[in-house]
Amino acid sequence: MGDGMKLIDVAGAAIVRDGRVLCAQRRSGKSLAGFWEFPGGKIEQGETPDQALRREIAEELRCGVQVGERVCTSEYDYDFGHVHLTVFLCHLLSGDPVLTEHAQMRWVLPVDMPALDWAPVDADPVRLISAMTF
């Protein structure tokens, strides 16, 4: 991490349903526009990653998730800051994901996930999840 670089602690949800994983594409006008990512967001001060993920998914996708096992934590230096991302396997508890913040969402088979153009910090979790069977 570069000196004086802003640290951004983020939690991401690999939401699994019927053997597929929900992948979301960042909309234009946002940093990393057009790249695919796991839904989620910044962990606020005083929040656990689990709490942050449930809050962010409720805000972003208007649904409830059960946060399960941690897939991995990855880091990447972007021009806007150093992102520290922890991705968790999640399952829907209530509602269906609603498109509010992203350009599009897709339910993708794990083996097909690497074909999408992912944000750099998502490379490790995508590699690990693409080898899983649900």
C-alpha cells in the first residue's frame, strides 16, 4: 500500500442460488464502471463484515442474505485508494435481488465467472469460487 493511500475496507457477497452466483456490473459514472463485482460495500466504523454485508445487500439489492463462510480476503491498489476486500458465500433469506445501483446483474455458473471482466481486487475470489460446486 502506498504512503498516504486511503484504506477502503469492503465486504462482498457471493450470493449462491440454484448452483449459480450473483454477479453485478458497475454502472457508468462510478469508479471502475463496467467492471463486474460481488455486491456489497464499505464496512463502516464499528461494524463487523457480516453486519456491513447484510446492510449493504439490503440497501443495494433490497433483499436479505445469510452470510456464510469467508472465501478469502484480497487487496488491490487503485488510483482512488487501497481496497481490502473480504468475500463471503451468502444465501438469500428474503426477497429477490432488485437492480438499483448496478448496470446489470446475472446469475452465473461458477465455471463461467472468469469470462466476465472483473474489477482487479475480485480476481482471487473469482478464481476460488469458479472452482467450487454449489
